Amino acid sequence: MSEQAAAPRFSSRLAFIVATAGSAIGLGNVWSFTYVAGVNGGAGFILVYLLALAFIATPVFVAELLLGRMGRANPVTALKSLARQSGSRLPWHWVAWVGLVATILVLSFYSVIAGQIMAYGYQALAGGMTEWSVEAIRSFDGEFKSNPTGPLLWSAIFCAITATIVAAGVQGGIERASKLMMPALFIMLIGMVVYAAFTGGFSQALNFLFGFNDMTFGPKLFLDAVGQAFFTIGVGVGGIMIMGSYMGRDVHLPNAAGSVVLMDLAVALLAGLAIFPLLFANNMSPDVGPGLVFVTLPVVFTEIPAGAVVAFVFFLLLTFAALTSSIVLLSPTAAKLEEYGVRRPVAAWIMALVVLVLSTLTVLSFSTWSEFYPLAFVGLDHHTWFDLIREGVNNIVLPLGGVAFALMVGWGLPKDRVQETLSLGHSGLFQFLYVLIRYVVPVAIAALFLGAVLG
């Protein structure tokens, strides 16, 4: 099998950056980032999040891309090959297996949230959410979630779209979709920010997000911030590694990684500047949790000029963000099935079906199992299946996966090979980045978990 057949490439450096940015930019930047920032009080969370993104998540992002570029295969095969080349007896590939499971678990709740977003967008397009009362919106949200049929149907539609794109391959599917959706996402988001700037709550939102005063910190805030940093750019489960395996030789890895992280950060902050002014202008609380975009914002949309149009644009934006990430989350498992001789379209649809089956756990968590707490006997009361999957992946699997990737690059691979792949020579930037990967990331995350346990 030729190298080209074994490892397909993006058509250009720009295509790689756009597609990788699309893989990183998703619901974590809009839905999750805004409600987690709101629950944690805004500015203090933002400060820790920025530090975590710069000094922990970004080095892991670089390390994961590097492993993908060097391995040139799906994450399991890539790590098995790199471990053998480095002479390591440690089972590196098991980290990738955990990551593959995590991508499916993420998609199992991701598809449900994305399906509800699509349902709300359809409702806005059909003229809903224009003259509804607060009670009507809450009733709509409650009725939508209480009957599992609707959420499962919309989740199935989202999974089908994702599978269709992944089935089309790297250039024909992932690259083409990203080139279409990423510019549209930025245009819609900037338009939302401009609109929000004239609502009367913009200065209050700026102070909430960036007025670094009266900040309260605690172990949970630090854990949430680091978990959000990992979730925002999608590191720790192998999705970024598969993108690295598709990277062309003309791509300078550190520059590309920096561009992607900055684009990802820009979307998260712009989402905050688009959403929080609308809340404050209408005297709404920012700490409502996961229901922020499904109950609180639709209430706002009913009371602002052209609210139905704004609502449709917002939910379309969220749909695009969800799709650009879901296609990359589905790709590693599809690529692994390809290795066993399964054709890519078939592999994509098989894994989409697995995601849909698992999504019933989240769907039921919002309806008939809303008061079922499977791990209450170990102290995790008030944690539904949805809570366990989301928090388990975000706050445990992603950081631990990131540590494993950092340890592989910092301690498992020869330093000269890392240097050669990064194309930074003996520069100060390489030394700084290498120290972050080798020492700072493992120590910081170990300290974070220790603090969370003792706290």
C-alpha cells in the first residue's frame, strides 16, 4: 500500500488550517464555554482558562498533532508504531483506544445537543419564538425533552449528516465541508457580536468577562477551566492526532497550531460577547447552566427586534460549529475500521449508528431518567448519565489523555526527532515548548487533580 493511500492529505496548507480549526471549534466554544463561564462567575474563570489554554492545552495540541504527523495512521496504529520505533515497552496504543471510546462518548451527548439546536433552528425558521411568552418557551423545551422520540430523531439527522461528510473522505468530505462552514460561522458570529453591541448590555458583558476584580477561585473552577480548555480545542482523545496524520509536508506545525488555537480562542470569546450582552440587556442571569442557549436565550429572542431572524442565525451558527467538530470526532474510529478492511463510507455509517444508540443515555437523562443517578452510591448524587459522560470526558479523560500525549513526546520520543518534526531547530521557542510539554503539562495536571481530590 502506498503512503498516499495509507495516509491521505489535505490539498493545501490553508485547507489543513481551516479543517483543523473546524475540528477544534465546536459546541465547546459556544454552548459549553458560555454556560461554564457563566456558572463560574466570568472573569476569574476566563483568566484561568486563558492560562490553561496557553500553557497546558496548546502544548498538548502541538504534541498530539506531532504524534499524528509522525505516525501517519489512525491513533491506535500510529502510537503502536511510534512506541516500537522509540523502543518503549509501555502500551502507548491503549491511550489511543481510550481516546477512541471517548470520541464516541463525546459524540453520544454532542449529537443530542446538536439535534436540539437543529430543532430550535427549524422552529425559529418556521416563525416560532417570535411572540412566545417565557412560559411557552419553557413549555416547548420541557415537552421537547420529555418525549425521547423527537430528540432521537434530530440526533439521528445530525449523525446522518456527520456520517455523510466523513464517508466522502478527507478532501471531498472534511476539507470541503470545513471550507464552507468555517467562513460562514465567523461571519454569523461577528454579525451577532455587532448586533449585541447595540443592545445596551455590552459594557456589562465586558466587565463580566474581562473585569478582573472580585474574583473567587476554587478547585472546581480550576478543574472546569482546564477541562474547558481541552474540550474547546478538542485535544486528548485522538481527533487532533488524525488531523495531524493528514497534514501535508508543506505545513509548518507550530505556526499552524498557533493559528488554529488563536482562531479557536477568538470564537469562544466572540461567543461570550455575542451572548452575555443579550442576557444583561434583558436582566437575565448568566449562571443558568446548560440550558443557557435553550431556554434563556430564546426568551431574549422573543423580546428583541427581528428576534426570529437572530434566533435562526444563532442556531445555524451552532449547527455549523457542531458539525465541524463532529466530523473529526467520528473520523478516528472510522479510520480504525478502515484498517480492518471496512470501506470508509460503511465505517462512517457503522460508527454513526453506534453513536446514535449511545445517545439514548443522554436523551433519557433529559426525560424519564432525569432523576436517575447511576453512581449515587459512590457520592455522585445528582449526576445523570449525561452529567457523568460530559464531566467524565471533559474533566478526567481529556486532561489525562493530554498528559499521556505530552509524556510520549517529552519523554518517549527522541528529542532530535521532535525537533526535526517541529522544524524549530535549537531556537528558544523550541526549548520553551519542549519544557512545557515535558514538565509543565504533567505537573500542572497532576497538581490540579490532587487539588480537586483534597479540596
